[in-house]
Amino acid sequence: MIYVVATLTVKPEARAELIAGAKACIAETRKEPGNIAYDMHESVSDPTKMVFVEQWENTEALVPHRGTDHMKAFGRIAVKCLSAPPKIEVITPASVDVR
């Protein structure tokens, strides 16, 4: 299992446009093979920060995701709305024994 954490910095005047565009992308991504969860969150301290947290079965599931029509459509919206390049991290659960 892997997680993707994507932090977006949004122009304040474009925040509503980004959120509206994200809704369709989120709904379609949740239907994709290999997707476990796909959610958008907003910072409580900085309204220009939006964070996507994605959970996937494996890295192979990300390959077709990047080329889907809904990701391309969201990308066209995001490029107009962002004030900085997105920060995207792919992470895996730590193997830490917490007993």
C-alpha cells in the first residue's frame, strides 16, 4: 500500500475554482482500480493550502491514474489556480512496532 500527499498552494482569488474542479476529479478517482481513498483537505492555519491525501493498493495503480481524462481536466484548472508548483510525496506505512 502507498499514500500520495499532494500539497497545493492556491491563489486566494482562485480557491473556489480549484475546489469546484477538484470535486469531479475526486469522484472519478475514487472509482479507479487500485484506489482505496482520495480526499482533499484544507489547512486550518493557511486558507491557500489544500492537501490531497490518496491511498492506493500499489505504485502500479498510479500509472493509469495520471493519464485519466479527469486528472487532465483537473490539471488544466489547477495550473491556472496555483501560485506555486505542487509538492507531491509518495509515502509508505512505516514498519514500526508500537506495542
